[in-house]
Amino acid sequence: MGIETYEEWQLGQLDALIALGEYEKAYKTYEKAVRIYTEVSDLPVSEEMLKRSRKISQYLKGGYEDLDDIQVSFLEVAKKSEEQVYECPYPNFMDVYCSILRLGARIEVVSCLMQCTIVNRKKLPVQKAVAAKKGALLLQAIKQTLRYGDIFTQYNTSRFLIILNHTKKENGKIVFNRIAKVYEELGGNRRDIDYQITPMYQE
């Protein structure tokens, strides 16, 4: 078994033990793996193994982490989502909305709330089956269009709510046109969708 294959196997073992809450067994497995690793390789222990070590140590210390460790874990999560627009469930979306409002009470924040909806030719709601099919296309269009820093949620089958950060109301049409363009490229009809936008801070 090559050293890379051995490490992958050990990482899988560690993840399984951590998931089961067997932290002492995980620590012993880690120590054994590192000992074998250093005996057969001149390379330093990989960052993935060190991540498992930090996680195991955290639980063995009763869940205590110093501030630097906490920040590292936050940055790891943020780095993984760097290339993705932030999609979240509706309750989380409400929390984010309220947090931005609180932030705006202290500093100037330019953000808008946009709604994108599947509609019929009369701009009225469509049947659920139609909404589900077209809503799936709209979901993909939104994911492919929004910028890093924007946030959205699927409110229901046919309606999406979006927080556009650093965007003024008058620029909402530009954002919607980008979404509509991608929606058409995915096979939808521009007339299937409509939007509304309002500033999060009313003057």
C-alpha cells in the first residue's frame, strides 16, 4: 500500500471515529498513523491529518478552542464557499436580513431586497406543477448569476428572495436582466419571470 493510499485510509478511519464520538480511539489511531507515516516517509504530516488532530484535541479538551482556532475554522468554511453565491433556508435568510439591518444602523450599507417570481403572461401566479419545473430553471439561473456576497433563498416553489449587497434600487433592472438572460440560455422564456426590488433602508 502506497503512503498516499495509506493516508487516505487513515483519514477515513479518523473521520468515522470522530463522527461516532470515539475521540480517544481517534487520538490513538492518529498517533499510530503519524508514527508509521514518519517511519516510511520523509515528508511532513499533511495538513489534512493536522486538521483531524486539531478537531480531536478540541473535543478531548472539552470542546474548548482558543480564538485563533475558531477563526481558522470560520476561514476554512468561508474559503470553501468563495466561488459560490450564498444560498440558505428561509429562517437563516431572515437572520441574515436582520443582521444587515442592525449593521446598517451603525454604518452606511447599500443593500436591496429583490424578489424573482415565476408568473404567467398576465403576471399572475402559475400552477404548482408549472412553477416546480420553471422554478428549477430559475434556481439555476440565480445561482449562476449572483455575485459572491449576494444571498438568496427559495421562499416557495415559484418565488425567490435575494439580498443584493452594495446595490442600489436603480441597478436592480441590470441584475434581473442578467438572471433573465441565463434563464433563457437554460431553456426558459423571459416572459416566465418577473421581479420586484426595494431598498433595505428606507429614507
